[in-house]
Amino acid sequence: MVCLPVKKLQKSRISSSEKAKIIFVSALNRRTSSGRLLSNAERISFLFEYFGKKSAKLKGEKFELVKKEKAFALMLLRRTPYNFARIAGKRIGLFMAALTREEARLFTKIITPTILAFAKGLGKNVEFFVSGLGPNISTFVETLGRKIFYFAKGLGKNVEFLGRGLKFGAEVFAMSLGKNSGYFANGMGKNAVFFARGLGGKKIRFAFGLSGNEQQFIDGLRHHNVRWRIINSLAKIP
């Protein structure tokens, strides 16, 4: 394949798929001024800067990625999940929104062994992560299973931003937890107060989603002696 300079791609008549291939080949073989190949962290930065520029040109159209772009991102995710989450920043929402249900399942399987580190890398940007997942939030939660404990634990006080990101998915999120709601609550511990704050007016939708699994959730919080007022704000306790 002939590699054209990236700056000239916009003016060329090459298909979007071919442009993606050229850009990623360029990124993989790119070298610094000292002659070394880019590190994985530098490649992740390059990737999400590219996603941002691509999104800015859409003017309201749906953000989509070709297979080559997704494959390159998932390759980097496998190599360093923590840096992937940390460097992606807010733009991780763009990437998650472009994934199909099966791709979201694969993404979750990749990060599951290091979910604690991934959650720490997300930090406050978990809001954009879950917002980008959209209806695939159920796939994410169900694929994680009991490991949702480490996701909540890794977020720490940033579970507040998880709550904020569940704009229309608070009930679906809770339903997807199912019997693992206790593991999620246990992972949050006393940080549940921040999750409640993030949910805001969506607490009632979350409570509806817990229906049938409230006791597991409550037991998970009681394990940390979380005050009853927090439990009352999240679960349907008279």
C-alpha cells in the first residue's frame, strides 16, 4: 500500500476505509525525532485525537468507525487497559457509542481481567463511558458479572460520575446487575453516597430496576455500615 502524507488525505479521492488504513499504518510506523517508534501511550493519544477531529467534521451526523479503526483501538486496549482509559479522556464516549453489542461484549471481556485498573484510569470520565455505551450498558454489566465489584471499587468516589452518566439508563443498569447488585454495592461501600448524588432524580428509576434484588444491594451496603438514609435514597425501603 502506498502511504500518502496524512495531511494530504483530506484532499485525496481515497475511500474512508482506505484513509483509515493509511492513517493507522502511518501511526504504527511513526517515529519520534530521536528515531524510536511511538509508545502504546503515544499511539492511544494519536488515536483519540483522530477520533475527535473526525467527530468535529460530522456536523450532527452519527459518529461511526470502520473495522480497521476499531481493530486498532482494541489492540491498544489489550496492551494497556489503564492507559487506554486514562488517555482517551472524554472521547472514550465516542468510541463506545460506535461499538455494536457484540463489539461491546468483546471490549468488556478484554478489560475484565484488569477491570480495577481500567476503572481507575477512567476516573471522572466514567460519565462519558457509560453515556457512550447507551443501550449496550446491559451488555457491559452482564458480561462483567461479579467483577462489577472491582469496577465500583476502582472508581472510588467517582461513582458519582457513573450516576451522572446513567441519564436514561439507570433502571436498565440496575436490572442488569440482577443478583450481582450486592457485589456492586459492596464495591462502592461508603462511596454509595456519591453514587446517590450522581443519580439525582434518577434514584427512583434505579430503585425500580433493583426490584427483586433489593436485599442483595442492601446487604452489600450494610457490610460497610453505610447509613440508613443512603440506603433509603437508593432502595425502596419504607
